[in-house]
Amino acid sequence: MNTQLKKGLLDICVLAELERKESYGYAIIQDLKPLIEISESTLYPILKRLLNKQAITSKNQIHNNRIRKYYQITDIGKQEITEFISEWGQVEKIFQFIKGEDSNG
């Protein structure tokens, strides 16, 4: 899959996972594994990017005597999901065009 396309989809997948429930890095990777391949070296830059744009927040919690960072989606992150869904129709039109199934003909 094209790197830029996959990057955008991974961001939305992470946001969608966090919209379902707050989570931490390893659990996010495991939950997304059946859908799309993602490694720690891919996930953590995504989480940092989403934190920087305030699409998610994080908090530290103790779990089994270790600090674990949990991530939560914000209203900005929810808005990104909404925008992605509303723009998906355009992606489908482009896909049909590429396949040669122009809906105008």
C-alpha cells in the first residue's frame, strides 16, 4: 500500500480505536492487527503526531507496578473521523475512475 495513503489511514484507525475506548500502545497494536499491520515503531510517531495536533490526550496510570500511558480521543480527534467519513465518497469516486468504472458514462 502507498506509504502516504497508509499513513493517513493508520491515523484514522488509531483515532477510531480510541473513540471506542481509551487504550495504551500495545493494546492498540493488538486491536488493529486483524485490520492493518502496525508496529511500535509506526504507532508511537502516530500517537505523538496526534498528541501534537490535540486530537488525543494521554495520562499515566500504574498497572502491575509499572507506569502505562493511556490515550484518549478529544473532540478534535472525533472531528477528524467525521471529516474522513464525509470525504470518503470522493475517495470512492477516484477509486472507480482508476478502475475504469466512470460513473458519468
